[in-house]
Amino acid sequence: MKGLPPVLITAIVLVAGFALCAMQFPNIASTRVVGNLLTDNAFLGIVATGMTFVIISGGIDLSVGSVIGFTTVFVALAIERWGVPPLVAFVAILALSAAFGAAMGAVIHVFDLPPFIVTLAGMFLARGASFLLSTESVPITAPIYSTVSDFALRMPGGGRLTAIAIIMLVIVIGGALLLHLTRFGANVYALGGSRTTASLMGVAVGKMTIKIYMLSSLLAGIAGIVFSFYTSAGYSLSAVGVELDSIAAVVIGGTLLTGGQGSVIGTFLGVLIQGLIQTYINFDGTLSSWWTKIATGVLLFAFIALQQGLVALARRPVAKRVGAAS
Amino acid sequence: MTALLPRRGLAQILALIVILAVDRLVSPQFFDLRLQDGRLFGSLIDVLNRGTPVALLSLGMVLVIATRGIDLSVGAVMAICGAIAASLADSHGLPIVLAAALGAGLVCGLWNGFLVAVLGMQPIVATLILMVAGRGIAQLITEGRIVTFSSPDLVWLGNGSVLGLPVPVVIALGMLLLTGAVVRGSALGLLIEATGGNARASELAGVGTRAMILSVYVWCGVCAALAGVIAAADIMGADANNSGLWLELDAILAVVIGGTSLFGGRFSLVLAVLGALIIQTMNTGILLSGYPPEFNLLVKAVVVLAVLLLQSPKFSGLAGIAARLRRTKA
């Protein structure tokens, strides 16, 4: 890899952005704000970790936002109306979302269909199913919810590292280890590089595809549970458009959308950058929330253009060397 | 029998007839039409009228998909152009309003086309940028409010009628004829299909693939702009948050139902519009049947899956094998 790797550029953008924000509003540079940043973006961090695996493998998963919405409604109804113990409800919804992801992966592989359109159907299906369960917001009053919401590790400076922030950090670290240190992770990269090559090298392409989408949906299910902790309610319209936020985080984190390259840490930094923009807008007070979208769009463009430039640069020296040799 | 019926599009026409029949079952007045104040009223006209935005979007989308691309930004472009039209409507004449809105759509299309054709970005990614940022831009134009207007000219565009038909339907029909004439009346359609079939081979064969790709995105932007203006005219206001929300998915769905492959190549304008009508007939039917509108999403998901499976080469391969097995047994 010549020049700066994309992850490093993401890190520089995050640090520089944080420094600029802190210069204007010194209060941003406190553990309280950082703690809130992690808590507010916990569900996004979890979902984006799963999305990183999917995108590195050369696919895309548009259904994650709907799976989060379905999870919050299902958990709320199970606990409040059906009287299921919370932990049983969590296990049930995780099994359900994993099965949902596996089914999408199976359809993609067996019928050789574009992931984009299959997960689009999955998005409609999960959102429609959550509407069928309930169109109202269902508050959750189970004691475990107040216990989890109240739990927090004190950081120096008065910041609170909440339970859901800790869950997110654990998943990000676990995801990074899984992607970079295991055979499964290596296979994900291989799939994204080239399906045919991967298959010839002995990767079980079908099984891998199913597992990758299963992982993404499972993490979306966990994100849904975290989201229900965050809002203490289940609502079928929650997390609309989260699939776009998480794709944006993955791209800003330096993962190639064509697959084959990327990292979980980069995605985590991408989530933090989006959170930072939101925090800045909250601090400023005069800027409206739609600036978040425009800023995210500009960042997306900048990072994709950068990737395009890097790819072009990587090709050029080879051509020159060939020319010099002849 | 095969001579009487078109070989392509048979499935779509049958699907539409079946859905219409189901609609007739749930609502006995479904086919009733009546003339009032020189305008036709009835559920069928409603279907046409409500289906207009998606039909217009699918006209642009089908060309983009034919070049093996996709345009996710059409919903956001609708919001931008609707916002522009609404904020200019009360201070300027209709020609200026239309020119500004369509011009904005053209610029959006140029941007997408530039990213895909010149910078060589993947279409999903390139148009994702405008999809995310576009709604922000639209809200910037409306300053976060819902801009309302009362200009009778623009309202006519959404609610008026020509020869008994609602104006939006006439516009959509006109756009279908115009697009059809330009694309199929010349070699343009063939060149677009060539670009989608194999861009590299077409480039080598002398097709200006970059110009082709750029122009389909521009056309898609213009169609989205028109859809946005009509949507704004219909409700006499522009809602930057909700105008055209998720319609890009409906437009893609319409194109897929219309039998155009997402892998580029052959396309059909008429079938894409027919796809949009099928979606709308389904929506109207669900509304009339008294089921909650939320049911829509589930039905759509099932339809997408069914159409995809039918189109999948693997699936037809399985069917072929099954047929051969049966023949050998017999």
C-alpha cells in the first residue's frame, strides 16, 4: 500500500475535526461529551460492524434498519404484552434475526441474485412485519431496563461509559478480531476480492455468504436490543434510514465498496465522525439538523473520490515500470 | 395464440389483470367511471393519477438500469425540485418555475452521471451521495419548513384535467411517448443496451459509452424533477422530509417487475411503466380492502421475491431440468 492507508486518513479527519470543534467549543473536549457520543451511537456502531463484513465480502445489506425496528417492537411486545422474561425474549429475537439473515444469504447464493435487491425485499419484509405487530410505540417498563440504563462506569472528568456503549465497544473489538485474525475473516476478504478465485482456492462460497448475512442480521438484532435500551420503548418506525448511515460510516472508514479491502476499526472511526458532526451541530445551536446530512454527503464524496484516486495511483506506477523495461 | 399476444410482457399484463380482478372483488365499484365537471373520476383514474410519480421515475430509472447502473437519488431529487418549484411558484410564472425545477433535476443528473461516467464510481455509491445529501439540500431550500403556495398555474399541473384525464397522467403519457420516440426511434436505445451488455466491448466497437451513461443519468434527473414538481403541485406544497421518500425503491421495483434485468442490457419502457401501474394497483387494492396500509410493504416484499426468482437464471435452469426429467420419464 503506497501513501497513507485510508484508515489513517479517517483517523486524521476525526482528530482534526475533534480539535477544530474543541477550539470553538472547549466543552466538547470532555469525557462527558465523549461518553454521550459513544452512547448515542452505540446501535449504529454495532450495525456498522456487521455492515463492514458484508461490504468487504462484496455485498450490501439494506435490511438492517428494518431489522432494528422489528427487534424493538418484538422485544417490547414480548416483555410487556406476552409476559416473556426479557432474557428469553432477547435470545428468541437474536435467533429469529440470525435465521432471517441466513435466509437472505441463502437466496442470494442459491439463485445468484444481486444482494442489493434481495436485501431490499428483506427490508420491506422486516418493516412490514414490525408494522403488523404494532404501529404504536410500546413503552418497556421491565426492571432490567432501568438497571441497564442506570449502569455506567465513571470516567475521569465526570463522563459516564454506559452499558450500551460498553456493549458496542466489545462488539467492535470482537468484530475486529474476527475479521483480522480468523480464517472466517480471511475468507471474507477472499470473497470480496473475487468470488471465483475464492471458490477455486477452496472457500465454501455458499456457506460463507450465508454466514456473512447471518452475522449482519444478528448484529442488527443486537443493535435493536441496544436501541430498545436506549429509548426504553419499541416502535415500528424506529431506525428508518440506519442502513444508509451505516453504509456511510463503512465508506468513510476506508472500506472499498467493491469489496476486498477495509477494516472494522475504520468503520468505528466513521461512526464517531458522524457522531461528532451531530454533536457539533447540537453545540452550535443555530445550525439545523439537516446540515448533518449535507456534511455526511460531502464526507462520503471526499472519501470515495479519495479511494478512486488511490486505486488510480496504485495502477499508474506498474504501467510506468512496464514501459521502462521494454 | 402466441401470435396474438406479445411474447415479452405477457406475465406483466397477466399480473395486472389478476390484481385488477382481485381489486374488483374487494371493491365492487372499482371499474366505475363517472364524468364530473369535464373530468373522469373513479378508482381506475385514481390508480393512474397516484401512479404517475413512480411511472415517471421508472422511465428514467429503466434507462439507467439498462446501462447496468442504478440511481438511488431520485427520491431526493424529487424533494429538491419540488422545493424549488414551491418556493418560486407564487413569485414567478409557470415557465420560469418549470425551467428552474427541471434545470435543477438536470444538474443533479449531470452530477450523478459525472461521478459514474467520468470518475468511474460504482453507481450505487455515486448516487448514494446525492441520496444522503439531497434531502439536506431540499431542506436548505425550504429552510426546514413545509413551503405552501397558491399559484393556480402550478396547482393545475397537479390537479387539473385535459380531455377528462388528470394532467399528471397526460404528462406521464407524454413523457413515455417522448422517451420512446427518442430511444426507440433512433439507434440510441440499441447503444444504451450495448453499453449495459458489455461496456468495454461497446467502447471498443465505437460506442460513446461515457456519453451514453452521462445522458441516461441526466434523463433520470429530469424525470425525477418532473415527478417532484407534480408531487408538490398535487399537495400544493413541498415537504422536503417526505416528498419522494422511498420512491427510488418503488421505481427500481417497477423496473424489475417490468422484466428489465438489474445486470443491464435489454430494457422496455412500456413494461417499466406497466410495473409502476402494477405497484399502484396493488397499493390501491390494499387501501380499498380495508387492510392497514402497512400491509403494503409485506405484499411488496413477496412480489419482489417472486419476480426475482422467476428472473433468476438458476431458477429457470432448475425448471428446465425438471421439465427434461419429466420428458425422459414419459
